[in-house]
Amino acid sequence: IYLYSLKDSVTETNYDLFAVVIHKGTCYSGHYYGYIKDIDQIGTWIRAPPPSPSTKSSNKQKSTNTQNSNASNTSPNNNRNNRNSNESADTQEEKMKKLDLVKTLLLSCDDWVTIDYLLQTYRENTTMSWNRTRGVHGSFTKFLRSYPEIFEVDDKRVRLIERNCPMDIDEHDIDQMDYESSQNDNSLNNDHDDDEHWFCFDDSIVTCVTREQIKKHYGQNDCAYMLFYRQKDRHRPKMDCSDNTLHSIPQWLLDEILEKNRSLDEKREIYEKYQNQLLVTIYPSEWFQVIDGCRLNLNNNDQVLFPDKYGELVFDKRTQIDEFISKLEDIYGVGSHFYIAKKLRSGQLHVINELIRSSNDKTLDKSDLSNYRNIIVYTNPSSLPDTVLQGEEFEPIMLNIVYGFPDAHNHTSRLQTIRHISKNTTLLELKEILYHDYYGHDDPQKLRQIRMGKLNLEEKNNRKSRREYKTDEEKQTLAQLRLQDGDTLGIDDRNSLVPNWKDVSSSSTNFGKNQLSLTVKNSIDTNNIKPMTYSCLNTTLIEEVKRMAIQAFGLSLDSCMCRLYIDDPDAAHIPLYDHQTVDSIEFKQNNTNLCLKFGQSLKENDILLYILSDREPCSLELVVDQNITLSHLWLVIKQELNIDENDNEYHLCEVKPSLINDGPPLNDFDQTLAANDLTNGAQLTMRPGSVAKKNYVRLKISRIVDKTYESSEASMNEFLFYSLI
């Protein structure tokens, strides 16, 4: 290595490697290791005695005998065994590579991740699919469970037990390293001192390694690294650091390190506290009534606001179960029962299990509460009836039932066309329930004539609109038949002839009507932050829900001056129309939560637009008719921002979250906003510069007003000059 100290001069110097930084993993994730050579010999190394000569000779003799024995065994069986051993060795090496990659991927994650997500990330970071080696390594979950000392695996999630995984160094190598370090004869071995030691910095762990061990550990992996060199002939006095190393560090540097560490700890504590927040909604048991033995329907017509001590509360997911139950008992009384519940698509609750004390140190993030985040409190001495089915296997499925019997029109007023049935119910049991509800008695002989099928009411061909279940399928459960919320089933007998199932369903007055439980949050009055719960039919208008919320929150506000939004980050900017029905809302993950905010209400054909400009610090909200032209919208924007009507030095672009840059300029001025693909909740930004109308181009034209001739002194050529305007 040469040091270019001065221009046009080269000084030959000797440099020595003294530090290495290695990144182990992929370009998307991984882990950093730092290695620094113990130049000042400040480390305190544990020296183990060298192996005795007798042990070495015995090991050498065993090795010789083994080689002779392998050489003498030349039978086909032995050759087959040798091949098998080589294959198993290759398999073990592949396992180690896979294990290395999985550990690297988990190091980039905060804590628990789902096994499906980890497998997907694994496939994105390797060229070989896991399924190609499934026969060798088994399933992905089985592979993770085979290393309990590294991975903690539950039903669907996995995390790394020891995040600071030390280097895989053989114990014999460590003993050999310690023995070599005790030799101080300064003899050279491969151009390196025998007593050369290196520090390995792995997060908060510092260990001792040798140069060869670094090569051995990373020699078979693709790693990015950076090398640091120091000048060998630069001598400095050796410091006595055997007792204390702090005297060699300046005090100002120590103070700065302590201050930065303190600031980092505070930020880390705030971040971890935020990351470990668990928002739980706590309901009083008096609000619910048991329906169908598997779901709790909200029945709080007299009380729509959460009472004191109930509602949304924030807990730390690192809290142990016993400590969490003690906190709840301090609030609701000793002897109370706490049930974890899942919110269904209808907004109703299904009980998963009771929250009980645990003998181990299980925390909230490992319990069902981290997934469902709803608790029903039964105060002493009340408790949930034993008749209520609990558990995920008894989760109800919402099904639409269409009766195709000839006299079904006589029973439409009393029949329940929407049924919530536990998903472990067999199809035969469901048929018995529906038959009894229709005829009012049981008849096994007539029950054999009843048939059921899954309907597709959007299919125009009536024959294809129904898939009839066979007799052997009646023994399967609804979950095995893969029925989901919102599916429609048709029931009739073999003597019935249904010309059109869609017409039969539309003739039912109760078809599609369902009870829905909503939770509305108050974003208008910050002093009253308790949410409201409201049980209504899915055909209820949004305007009616809004009026109920205004009354519950005690707001002196007209309903036309506020709007309802879905309480979801992805849809928080899109308001709901007053003429919408509740069943038209696209809730995500059974989250039937709404939020009440200030703003002009939306009628039919209205859309809400957000205008971003450099003239206002906040976005401008405009409620306009989607049938107005883009030119008319420009006039409205100019009036709101006090811009001259003749000022055309701006143009509009739509901002979409899916695009990195803004969309193309909007220039179809004579068409409506709907024709320009502007929808409710669209965000527009004003950019400098005018644009031409659609299908028009703008040309800049210059006119020659004068021309002159000048002769050059250097040549006889004439130059022609033009003046342009």
C-alpha cells in the first residue's frame, strides 16, 4: 500500500490491518459485526492449558485406525454407507445455510412475526424455493421447531430467542487460541504474531477471536466488508491499562458519550412504549344478550355512551397476565370475570376464552388479547352462562338463507333470512334447524327430501346459480365446506321447482336485513372523548347514525355541519354520504368503528376535494358537485384563495398514495370532474405553470423585427444577425 503524501512523489510505507466491519445477510436485512485488533494489549485473555502429548498421540492413533478401517472396507454396502454419509453431510451444510438466513431475517424484525410472513421473506431473499427441499428439511414450521434454543414458535408466530447470537466457534478452536495466546516468544506464524488477539463486537457482546476464526466464520458466506489499516512504523508509548482504561479517554469525550447514551435511552424508552401499546376496548356485560348460543348481541338502547371505567384503554403488551388481571380487579372489583372476545363482521362479539391467571411469566403479547383486543367484564357474582360456546372453533358464520318452498311467500314475515351459525356445525345439523324453523316440528322422513345448495345470485343462468350439496357432504362442517360470512344458501325439497332463485330472494321482506353494532368516536369535542355504541339494522342511513351520535355526545350542532368517516388510517380522508346505508360501508377486519368530524355533510353527487397549495399552510377542503366542469372548479379555488381570475400560472395534479410523483396535469377543462376521474376524497395539488387544454399544444412563436450585416476583421465572411421578439 502506498501513501500519496505529496504531488509527484510516492512514499513506500507498510500498513497493518487493525479493524474490520462485516455485514452478514442480504441487501434488505442482516447484522453488523465489528472486529478490532488488540494493538495495545488491553484485553484480559483466559489461557487454557495445552492438550497433553498423550492425548494428541491417542487422537492421532484413533484417526489412523479409522482411516485404515475405512480403507479396508471396500464392499458395496460400505460404499453405499459412505455415499449416505456424504449426502447427510451436504444436508447438514444446507441446513446451516438456511438456519443462517432465517436468523438474519429475524434480526431485522422487532419481535414476533408470523410464520407465513417469514417464509415469504425467505423466498424473496433466496433463489431456491423451500418446497424443493421440503423432503429433506420437512415443513418450514417443523424446521423452526427443531431449533428450540434459537426460535420461539407458537401456533402462527415465531421470534428469535437470543438476538445477540454469538459466533459459532468450536470449543477446540477456543482452547487452541487461548494456548497460543499464552506463548510470548514473538515467533511468526503465517506472518502474524502468535499472541495476536481480536475483539469481536456484536451489539452488547464482546468476545475474543483470532484472525483465522474470522476467515473460517465468514469464508463460506457472501458478506460485505470494510477494512481499516494503520501505519506500522507509527510507534506510540504502550499504556498500562491492566487496571483501568478510563484514564486514557478524555473527560469531555466520556461526558459526551454519557449524554448521548442518556438521550438514546430516553428515545428508546419512548419508542418501545409506543411500539408496545395495546389498545383494548372493555365492555360491560349488561350491554349484551346471548343469541344462538355463540354470539353476544349489543342491546343497549338506553345507554349509548360507554360508562365510566369502560371504553378504550391503553395497556403495555409486555405486562404479565397476572399483573394485568390484578389491574383489572383494582378497577372492576375482586372476583370479576374477564372474557376475551372477537368482533364479528356484524359488530357483535364472540367469546374466545376467559382471561385467567397463569403459572408462568406469560405476557399480553403472547395471549389471545393481542389479536382480538376486546374484553367483556362480568362483575361478581355474575358470569358468562355455561351454554355460550367459547373458542375459535365455535366462531359464528353469517349466512343468507333463501327458502325455495312453494308456500314460502306465506312465511316470509316470520322467517329469519340471516342466520349466524357456528362454523363447526355440520350441514345436516343446519338443515334440521332450518326445517324446524319453517315447519315448526321435526320429521326425519321428510327431512331426507330436503336439499340445500350454495347460491350465486349474480349468475343469470338459473341452473348454474346453485351448487347442490351431495348427501356425503352433509356430514362436513361449515368450515370444511369453506363457507364464509355473507354466503347465501338455498333450501327446498325435491318436488320444488324454483325458476329463478334471485327472484325468490328479492320477494323476501327480511332478506338481507341484519343487526349491526357500530362504535362512533367523537373528534369534535376534545373534552368528551368517550365513544358511543349504537345497535341498528344494516339498512339504517348514515344520517340517522350521525343524528344519534350528536345527541349522545350532547353537541349543539346541526347534522349538516358534520360528517362521519371510517376510523381507519387508509380511509380516514374519505367521508360517508348521508344517503348511504350502513351495509354499504366497506369495513376492514371487522372494524365497525366510525369517527364524527366537523365539515359540510355530503349529499348525492357531492364529492370532497383536498386542495394543496403554497398559499395556504393547510389543505383547502371543498365540497362540490361532481358534475361541474374543471373550469368551474378552478373559479371556485381562485375565489377561496383570493387569486385573480385571469391568473393562469398554476395547474392541478392529483396526488395518489400509490404513486411516488404527482399524477399528470388535469387539463380537460370542458369536462366534468367525474370525467376527469376525480372521486370523493381526492387530493389535488397546485403546481406552478399553465397547461394547455386537452388535445391542444402550446407553441412559442418569435417574430424577426430587424436584421443587420457586419463584416469580420479576421475573415471576409459576412455574418447575419437577427433580433427576435
